[in-house]
Amino acid sequence: MAAASDRLKAWRRGPRLGTAYYNEYLPDPSRLEADLRLMTDAGITCIRVGESVWSTWEPRDGEFDLEWLTPVLDAAHEHGIDVILGTPTYAVPPWLARAHPELAVVRKDGSTVPWGGRQEVDYTSELFRGYAERVIRAVIGRHGRHPAVIGVQLDNEAGLHLMHNDHVVGHFRDWVADRYGDVDMLNRAWGLTYWSHRIAEWDELWSPSGNTTPAYDLAWRRFQAELTADFIGWQADLVRPLVAEDTFLTTCIAYQRPAMDDVAVAARLDIASGNAYHLAQDAIDLEREGAGGQWYADDVPQFVLMADRMRASRQGPFLVTETGAASIGPAWLTRPPYDGQLAQAAWLLAARGARLVSYWHWHTLHSGAEVHWGGILGHDLAPGRIHAEIAGIGRQFAAAAPWLTDAEPDADVGLVYAHDSEWMMTFEPPLARGTDADRGSYGRIVGAFGRAAVDAGLQVGIVNDRQLPGAGDLVRLYPVLVVPGLIAASDPTLDTLVEYARLGGRLVIGPRTGYGDDEGRMRPVRAPAIVGPAAGVGYREFAALAEPIEVERDGVVAGTAHGWVDGLEPDGADVVLGYRHPLFGRWAAVTRRGVGAGTITTVGTLLDRATLAAVITDAANRGSRARCARGDCAPGCLRHPRGAAGLGHRALPDGRSGSRVGGAQLVAANPHGADRGGRGIRPRRRRAPGGHGGRARTLGCAGLAGGALRHRGERSLLLNQ
């Protein structure tokens, strides 16, 4: 039997290019050979097929058509193109929806999701799984061992709905009973004396549709995420015997899905995969601060953190199964990339550990809901500017492969992400957006601190709170650890953070961290629990800010605070920043205290971008590991068996775009000249927060200051396209 690690052999030799290829969508499917030749010309070596067309595989109940894909697989194999074959279970055929309307997802308000899009069915239903198993066995049984197939994608973008079907709610009651044992324990754990919510029998546990109890909601969200992980795991168990031992299993994760726990899902896979979409043009100027909260990134730090979160799913290399080519989304969102921006994005993803950058999709669709989602080829199916730029990336990737084999992204700063805290803040958000509660508060808080690290020129490594190792290992992995918004925190997690600081780590905690426990209750102690006494600070009062207020240092205005205030009261900590305000002026905004061999910096608010970057810079300068020889490539560094490599991409003075890999410059000619759309890639000078200098910084640098990818101890080789 082959070892599981053999399943990743296709991804060891640096990043590759891929695309979703739907020959069955084409007006003329006979152009298969022409398409594959164009892919080969562009350096595309992997395609993704078959995941969206259950009604093509099984046009009628029990009637299968399995041979239409055979020519695609055979031709791909002849052209040396690998294939990821998808199970088609996320897009159910109309005959199934019509025969079994009871499979429709029930929403919180009791309505059902109508058929006509995708992901409309309850995938926990045994009835549905019977149909799903049948089509999976048919498709994978027929094609799973084809020599072109190197991997199987299980379903697609699961977790879209929180399902309120009656049998799902019944399973939730059983799930709660299994975990708490008896109703008295549940009553105490969830604080159900409040508003007469105590229950005497398990069948008295009410429906989530009317719930107002935070602890109940946290349990409900955990349960829903488990359903998604179970569904993907069920498919993995089903598919594994149908394919070769060295065939990898993955799924395309949409990280914003409400019922998605990417760490739990990825644990059932061989490698994590997901979507990495971003707006193009001026949205990825490094100066920009986007609104966030969307399924796409609308500024550079969001895109960097999106990639880092994908890596964090398994703390290892990942596949980008979808990213934008000509444009993303509906017509009103169409923003074709400026010349060079596709290369910048591809190199950024590679810098963060992507072993596949796969474009969605090969050709722009002529019908259906996504006709303005621009592919590598436009509606005329002829190669143009986008194909030419991607071909340049393919040549760069191929030339860089020897430098990037087995390379791993480095990290100056660890950033803790926690699903439980995200779900708690979705239920009761601490921040507002306009006059309404912002259900994306957690993402805003974590994103602000992540953006600050990127602005500081540091490389971020995201780690889920459930992935935290022991304190000693944590110090070795991350000299600086940033923990914002961790409102749902267990005692052992908080103990680990304190011990991390005592052993020499530079700990930065943000607003709300340590305020609640892992049951979703507010702790009956002075906040922040456990960490506060070690940090020499605590607070009893907090406030949501209606307007920004000034912060000051030594009586001089240093920036602004917005969104939220934890009213920090120093008790042995030094005050770094305070507020200039008649009420909040009695409290500290930022404190710092030495703890053992390390420090704890406590940030009680959301600071403006430059000020928060300066706070993170200060913490990093006290604890960061040594940077690369030139000192300007840290945010794009990768660890490599031959040493350290930096990574970046930049515009050249003559209008070409260039990347450096280990000192070898890869030059991609811009066929449209220097003056067309150059704004997105022309260097703009700015001084990095904390005084890191004024080198040009654009998306390709993404904080990879200077846009160079260098490799220690290697001579520089010019690799022309």
C-alpha cells in the first residue's frame, strides 16, 4: 500500500497552473484538442472537471451517461495534463428535486430553499445520501482510476445553509444530550434559569429558529459545522476504495460559508483546497483599505490573509481550486485586471504555500448564471491578453520550480483564528456597520490586526485556536503571536498564551480576548480572564464607539480608535497609548508588560491602520527572528532545503512585469505596453509603518517589500521568458 504522503507527489515541485474545464458547456465541444493545445501553450498542467453536472451524468433516475467525459480524460492524458475529477453532489438534477421536495433545505423562518440554483438540499438526509452514493459510485467507479486522474474533489463549497429541517433539529437535541448527559448539567452550563429557559426533559429543548441564548447558538453552530465535515468525510470514505491509493482527496472550500469549519473538513482530506478571489484594478493598490466582509478580497492584506487561512486549514501546502482570470462575479462587479496583476496575484499565492493556482475558468460561459464571470478565454474562445499573461506566469512557474521544490512559507507573526469566537460575534456583534449590527465583526477585528502585520512588512501565519501546540513549540514557530477577538476561549488556551509569553514569546491580545468561556458564557471575573493578571491589566467597563476618538502618547495625538473600547486599567503594565476623551481618557488604549522572558501587549480597541501597524511593529522588533540577508523580503520568505528564499513581483520600468526567485529574475513581456492599465502594478512610494523604508510596494509585494524573491547562497540567473 502506498503511504498517504505519496498522494501529494504531484505538488512537491513548486506551484503549478490549472483551470476548471467544462467541455460540456461549450457551444462546440469538438474543440477539445484546440483547447488542450492552448492550455499547454499557457503552461496549464491540471484541469478540474465534472463536479457541477449531476443531470448530465444521470439525466433520469437510475439512467447514467458516463462516457461523455472519456474523450476529455484521454486527451488530457495525451497532452500531459493532470485531472481533478469532482463528485457532482452539490448541484442536484431537477428530477430528484421534483421526486423528493422533502429534501429541500428548511430555513430559520420555516421556508424552504427553492430549486433553481444549487445546494438546495439537505445533505444529512439518508434518502439524499442514497442517491448521492449511487452517482458517486457510478462516476468515480468509471473514471476514478483513469491514468489522467490524480485527485478527486468531494462535493463543492459545502456549508451554504444552516439547515432547520425537523430531523436535523431532532439530531441536534440528541447531540446536545450526548455531550451534557443530563438536563441539569445543561441548565447550569447554558445559564437557562434566565427567562425561564430551564428544561426538565430533552424534548423541551426548543427549536433554534426562536433561540435567544448565546450558549445555545454556539452549540448549534458547532453542530452545523460538524454536519458539513461529516458529509465530506462520508464522501471520502466512499471514494477512497474506488481510486488508486496515491490519488488525493480534497474539496473546494468556500471559507465564508456559515456551516464551514475548514480545519475539521480539511482533517478528512489529503490536502486543503479553496477559493481565492479578489477584486482587481485599484482595489489591489497597497494603499487601499477595502470594506471587507465579502466572498472576495477587496484589498491586499485581505488577499494575503485569505491565502494564509487556506494554508492554516492543514498547516501545510494547499491548492487554489478557484481564482479569477478576466473578472469575477456578476456584470456589475466586472473589473478586468490591469496588465501584470494576474502575475502579482499568482506569485503572492505561491509565496503563501499554494501548489496549484487554478483559474475559474477556462472559457467565459455563454449561458447560465455566470456569463460575466470572465475566464481565460472570452466569449469568442480566442486567446487574448489574459491567456498571454497566464502563459507568462506558466513560464515563470516552470523556471522557478527548482527553487521552490519543498519550499515552505516562513512566518514572523502568528495570528490566531477561532471559529467559536466568530460564531459568537455573529450572534451578538460588538461592532456596528452604519446603524445596524455588523455580523462580520469578528472578521473585521481579526482582519484589522492581520492588515497591521502586513503593513508592518511582516509575514503572517494563521493558526486556528484548536491547532495551538504547547507553549514551547508555539514560541519556536511564532516569535510574535497576535490573538484578537478571542471571546470564546477555554482556560487551557488562555493558560497556553500566558506560558507562551513567559517562555519568551511576544504576545499581543486584542479586544474581547478572554472575556467569555468556551461555552459561550461571559466569565464572572475581571477581564481579560487568566491573561489579564499576567499582562498587568484588567477592565470592568467596555463600550461600542459611535464615532472615532483620538489616542495619544505622552500628551501627543498618535492616531484614532474606532469601533470598540475595552476600558483597560493598568495594574503593573506600562501605558503605551491612552485616549483623549472626557470619559475614555481615564483608561489605557494599549499597554505592555514584561512577563518572564517575553512580553504581553494588550490592545483594547481598534486603532487606525498606521497606528496599529506601529504597535505590531514594536512587538515584532522586540521578538522577531532574523530576516533574510537583504532585510527587505521577509513577508515573502519561504524556508527551503538550500536556505531561505524571498518572493515577490513588480513592474519594470519598460512596462514588463518581473518576478525574482532566489535571485533569478523572470521577466514577462507586457504585450500591451507600459501605458495600458499600469496603475495596478506601477510602484508607488510610501513609508512603511514603523520606519521600514520607502520602497515600492504593490500587490505582488503585498508587504513583500521591494518585490524580490531571493535565495541565499545562490548566484543570480536571468531567466527570460
